[in-house]
Amino acid sequence: MSDVKTHRLGIIMNGVTGRMGTNQHLMRSIVAIIRQGGLAIGDDEVIMPDPILVGRSPTKLERLAQMSGIEKTTTDLAGALADPAYTVYFDSQTTERRVAAVRQAIEAGKHVYCEKPTAMTTDDAYALYRLARDAGVKNGVVQDKLWLPGLMKLQSLIQQGFFGRLLSVRGEFGYWVFEGDTVPIQRPSWNYLKERGGGLIIDMLCHWRYVLDNIFGEVQALSCLGATHIKERWDEQGQPYKCTADDSAYATLELAGDVIAHMNSSWTVRVRRDDLLTLQVDGTKGSAVAGLRKCWIQPYGATPRPVWNPDVDNPINFFDTWQEVPAQRDYENAFKVQWELFLRHVVCDEPFQWTLLEGAKGVQLAELAIQSWHERKWLSVPELKA
């Protein structure tokens, strides 16, 4: 293997001691790429990530280093940014810390890849995009759901013309997040504190923006109602606290092409559907229901003809009238797929469309959703220009 050309790429990974950073970005993406021998970009050429783990807790960093095999760690972000051996900065910290750190990285001349939301306000998110653009650094934001197998199957169906003219998208996302008094919490307590950057709207509407824009049609207007259904929860130390952020959102959106989308998102709902996220897409020629990994279709010619009669049990088992879409290709971890695209963008200068501008669009939709909720009215979604 000595004749293989290796592009070593130093990556500052900040905030990977958290659940998402550890599992999806470090272990299942960067460590997975290292363990497979790097990212092949030709018959005899690979990109080899060389990460340094950054965090605030030496104990957590030491534990993470043992788990991942990544020996280089530091609590000194400024020192890591000053090191020319590291040309990429990645951020998966809590949201309220992101703007300052990403700005610092851009000013240090680093290429930037970060989690969403990129900021708490559209102005801050758009300012980060402009700063990166003017500095000439490559930049990207995580938009992982575009590479989920279920959603990729939906994209293939659209490309094949399966739906005919798209009519509507109905999204159901969420599950019951335990309060923490009798059953342990499965999400961090800051998610329910507005002052810590928490809230379901700022978290999930960023996702729905890129999913809708990229698969079904650009979002043009929305109406949203938010709620804080659970008023009190218990934190990681077992202490009660008052919830100050929304835990549910009910949004209706108008998309390009006269497509209507309705997205219910909640951490206070019990699941009786195929997956934690399901999208039902209806068109003139057929419909589909996609979860995270699976997808079912019902073409026009196989659509049953129900008749309304509440006085007898319905003779149709509606679940039996759908056909599962087979896996016609291999699907890798969605975060890893996008990481590989970004690494190729940095090293090979290949196109990468999911920039900080797209991140700003997600924050914009979330901010407009909150405004719509408070003002109880429909709002148009202005274009954010490159």
C-alpha cells in the first residue's frame, strides 16, 4: 500500500463528547472512515481524516479517546485553531455556543462543517454564511436526513415520475420523551430550556426546511402553532425545572408547485405508526409512506375504493393494500455519507451545495414559525440570496 497517495486532513472536532457528536459524527463517520482505510478518491488515492477532539471536560475527552482510538485531545480550542496542521473545523456543540466558535474558526482560515441549527437567529446564521463566503473558506451544514434510506427511496420515486403531480406531504415526527421523575430522560435537559438554545421548533423546523426544499419543492409560506405541553421536567441530576422552550409544533407549509405540506413534530406523542418519522406523499398517480429506512407505495391502479359506513367494521385492511419498496442499492450511515461528500469537497474541490446558506434557511424557517405562532398568522418566506 506504500504506492497509495494519502491526503491527510486535519479536523478539529469540537463538541463530540455529546450524544450526537459521539455516535453519529465521530464513531459512525470519522472513525468508520479511518477504520476502512480512508476515503478512496481513486484507484491509488485516499483521504485520511486526522482528527483532534476538543471539549471542555478532560475526563470526557479521555473516555472518548479510549473509545475511538483517537489519541489527540485538547480543551484549548484557540490553540487547535492556531495549528496549521488542522485545516477543517467541525462543530457539534450546543446551539448557543456555535456562532462564536464557528466565527472564530472562519477568522482563523479554517474550512467549516457544523451541525444545525447554525444559530438561534436568521441574522446570525446569515452573517456566518457571509463571513465564510468573504473569507473564501469552504463550508457546509449537516443535513443528514437527505441520505436516510426511506427518504432516498422517496426521491427515486419522484425522479421516476411515480407520483404524477405532487399534491401533498404529511409528516409525523416524534415520540414520548420521559420527564425524568420516574423514568430516565432520553434527551438532554437543555432541549427544554429556551435560554440554553432548546426548543423543538428551532431543532426540527431546520430539518424540515432542507427536506422539503430538496425533495418536494421550496417552502414559500407557513403557518405554525407551537406548544409547551409538559411544563416541568427533571434534569440529569434528578432536579426538577420549569420548561421554557416549546416541545411540540404543528406547521402547515405552502411549497412551490402548489404542494401543501403539514408537519406535526412533538416530544409529547406516543408512537402508533411505522417509524419515529413518517412522510406520506400523495400524488395524482400514486402515494407513498416513508419512514427512516423503509418505504411503501400504492399506485393508482391498486388504490382501494372504500365506502363510508361507520355501522360495520371496515372490510378493507388498509395496511395490506401497500407494497414495500425494495432496497435497490446499499445504504450507508447518512451522516457518514455527507461527511464523505464534504471531505471530497475540501480535498478534490467537488461541488457541495449544503452550505451555511442552507443552514441559514433552516434557521429562517424556524424563526418564522415562532413568529407565526406568536402572531397567529400566515407568513411568507423571503428568499435568502447567495
